[in-house]
Amino acid sequence: MSIPWYKDAVWEWVDAALSGLTVVFADQAAPMPSRPYATVQALTNVPREGGSPEFKATDEPIGDRWEYQLRYHRLVTVSVSIYADDAEDQAQLLEDSIFDPDTAELIDSLGIVVQRNIGGGENNFLYRQVGVDKFVVVDFEVAFSEVRTGQVDSIDSVVVTPDIK
Amino acid sequence: MTVLLGSQTLTVTRYGTAGGFVRGVFQPEEPPSTFDIIASVQPLNGRELQQLSELQRTTARMKMYTTTQLETARGGAVADRVEYRGRQLEVQVIEDWRPHVTGLPHWKYLLAEPGEDGL
């Protein structure tokens, strides 16, 4: 089973930021780990366009072909649910981690950008309960790029348009 | 034999619990098994929809009646999944109506489509 690289990168950041929790992807056909644990869920499998694609080409043709690079910017909302007695503290730890220099370095090396998903409040924690199971949910916006390269006979033939409707 | 209104044959997938997580992804020790059931799948009515929290109302949900007992995720098990019109729906809620309906002992299940990260 393979998962998109950006989800694996998000998992690595959450796993590094949370303390003493097992971190798993949500909604698998799998038994849940025993508490404390956290689930990571991308709220859509098709990331949104995060801006206009960037086009870059070689200055001169290589032979009779031009090489080009298209960089698409993506955005995905990621929801982390924390099942732990100290779930609120862990959620705060996760939010604070994106401002921690060491974690910021890790996030940068993973090729993603993580932002708080917040509307002006102190935090955006959601306190939920299903049956007797209480947990805290915190959402983030994750940005990343996908790069495509190719060769063409004429640069003018490359039409740069968003590829996600 | 009990006959359920609008019943059809559906395939259920049952998952084992043995295995472990690697980078957040469950690696089962054994492949899942499948079996067929006779069941009647119906949409939720208005009252049943209102019983869901607002967050859950946008998830695809159906109710299902059958005489076969299925698994939910309670007690460390993995919920069964039912293939219905090309979609895998997870068994989430069980109502046992066997003691209450003379001549038509059955279970009622609430099915839901797992979130996008079903991998």
C-alpha cells in the first residue's frame, strides 16, 4: 500500500511533534491503537490549487528541444484527532511545534509548509465526544508543490493552466 | 426463512486485528476474508438524519437490515465493510432487534462511507 508523499510527510511531522502518542492515519480498516494515540486525516484526497502554476524553461534549446518545469502549488486541510488524557496539551504542543526552530527545520526538509487553520481565536481546537470517547481535533493547512518536467519542440506550445478544477 | 423487503446479496469484507502500524499505516498479518449476506439497504429518513451530529450529516450513510450479525469497531475489532453499489461502507452502529420482533428476528445497521484517508 502506498500513500502520497505529502501525507507521509505530514505523518512524520505529527509523529515528531507529539509526545508519547502512537500516530496513525484515520479511517483505515484497522484496529485502533490503545490510548493515547492520534489520527491524521487529509480532509480531501484531491488537494486544492494553492496559486497559479509557475513555468520555467531552459534559456536555450538543448539540441532542438526545450526543457521546461511546471510547479503546481497545492493546499490540503489536515485534521489531527488526539485521543489522550492530556489531549488539549498535546494539541497545543502540535500547534506550537510549527514555530519551534527544530520542528520548522524538519517540516522544511519534508517539503511541506504547515499553517494554523484559525479564524482569529486563540486556538481552533474542537472538543468532541463519540460515545464515551472524548478527543480533541485540531486542523492545519498544509501547502506543498508538485513539479512536472518535460521537453517540447517550441516553448510557445506549453499552455500553463491549473490542473485541478 | 426470513424475507426482508427489497433484499439483495451483498459482499461483506472482514478484517483481522493481527498486525502493526508502520509510519501510520496498518500492516495486517493476514488478508481480509469475504462472505455474502442477504440484506436490505435503505436511505436514512429525516428523523434518523437529525439524530446525527451536524459534522456527520455530510457523510454518505445508509441503514441496512439483515439476519446476519456483523462486526463494528467496538472492543478492539475492525468494523466490517459492506460493498454497496461499488462503494465500501463501514458498519458503524448495531441495533439488535431479534428479541423484539416476533417472526422477523434481525439486526439493523448504520453504514457510513469511511473518510478520504481510508488509504
